[in-house]
Amino acid sequence: MQLIMLGAPGAGKGTQAKKIAEKYNIPHISTGDIFRANIKNGTELGKKAKTYMDQGLLVPDELVVDLVADRLQQEDAKAGYVLDGFPRTIPQAESLDAALAKMGTKIDYAIDVEVPDENIINRMSGRRACVKCGATYHLEYAKPKADGVCDMCGESLILRDDDQPETVKKRLGVYHDQTQPLIDYYSGQNVLKEVDGTKDMNEVFADIVAILGE
Ligand code: AP5
Ligand code: MG
């Protein structure tokens, strides 16, 4: 099963991708998580990516495309994967299609998690993230067992640098300009599925399972 998650920042792509990965036993590949791990480890890629991410801008396509193409060649991705945060521009989608065509395969579904902009700012200000393992929480909707501590690995939880309200507004603008056109792109390939991301996260997941099958 080869899946793409589409949706605005904070729509719940990561939340749903983790559940999908667990249920269908496929890797969750999040370009945002890969960049954040690189920033944490002080790599050259991380240094480059941080300057864009902190401003709410997209990292240039050339820093992302090869990285994902390489990741998809790894052994654990043979049985499928759920891509979260990639592709994010039409050129990224075209290079993904080209890389998959070379491998003799294609995307099964692009799942668009729909949430209106009005709901997004509130969601982001309550999000807390673990920089070590990538787990995501929410102060109201998905509380960790102990305040400020990751349930999975015990690391402290943080408010992401790019979750300040002004940066979230910028990211939403970038999403509408550069990423939303992918909805038509995948609709044209007959692989687009839309789910209502304003529902409770377990209901959203049930809607996704109804699409993918048990
Ligand atoms: P990335 O990390 O991908 O961020 P994003 O797309 O902005 O999305 P988020 O991770 O913020 O939101 P999400 O949809 O995953 O929501 P979540 O599940 O956490 O990218 C960050 C940056 O990296 C980009 O801005 C860019 O600079 C760069 N980048 C990454 N990939 C790139 C690429 N391909 N090309 C170029 N640049 C790239 O949920 C949000 C919150 O809401 C959580 O607290 C969650 O608990 C809560 N929540 C989730 N679902 C629900 C629900 N149904 N009801 C209530 N609360 C919910
Ligand atoms: Mg995410």
C-alpha cells in the first residue's frame, strides 16, 4: 500500500499517518520529521532546512526529492509506506511519479485531510511534539500521560519553533499557494480520497480505514 497524506499544516496528517503505519505495518515517512531530526543532530542538511522552516517557507525541492527517492528504495519500504509532508509542490509530485515509474510502481491513494484555516491556529498552539521520536500530542485533544513528557520515549515535549501563530499563518499561505494544487493533480490521477479532518481523530481514522480496507 503506497499512500500520500495531503492537507494543511496541522490538519492531522502526522497523527493519521502514524495510525495507518501501525495498522498496516508500513513505514511512516515524514519529511518534516526527517528535517527536524537533522536539525537536532546539527547536520548540514538540518542547518540549510532550518533557515526555511523557521520562516514557515518550504525547503527547496532539490533538498527533498533525492532524500525521499532514496528512502523509498530502502528494504522496509518494499511492502509500502505512508508519505507525510511530501510531495508538497507540483515539481515534487512529478519527480515522485518519475522515481516510482522507474521502480515500476505508483501511488495507490492520496488522502486529503480537510480542515478549514479557522481551526488550524488553535490546533497548532496546543500541539506539543517530541523531538526525539516524533510523537505528537495536544494539550486538549491528545494529552500525554504526564505533563510535558513523551509517553513513548520519556523525552521532554516542546512547542515547535514554527508553531508560533504568525509562522502558522505564513505556512497556511504557502500551503494554499504551493501545495493545494496537488489536490487537483491527484484527482486527475483518480487516486484522491477526501476525509473530514475536523472530526475526532479516531473518527477520522475510521473514515480512512473505510477507504483502505481492514
Ligand atoms: P511538516 O512537519 O510536514 O509540517 P506541516 O505540513 O506544516 O504539518 P504539521 O506537521 O504541522 O501538521 P500535521 O498535519 O502533521 O498535523 P498533526 O498530526 O501534528 O513540515 C514542517 C516544515 O518542514 C515545512 O513548513 C517546510 O519548511 C519543511 N518541509 C517538510 N516537508 C517538505 C517538503 N516536502 N518540501 C519542502 N519543505 C518541506 O496535528 C496537529 C495538532 O492537532 C496535534 O497537536 C494533534 O494532536 C492535533 N490533532 C490532530 N488531529 C486532530 C483531530 N481530529 N481533532 C483535534 N486535534 C487533532
Ligand atoms: Mg506533521
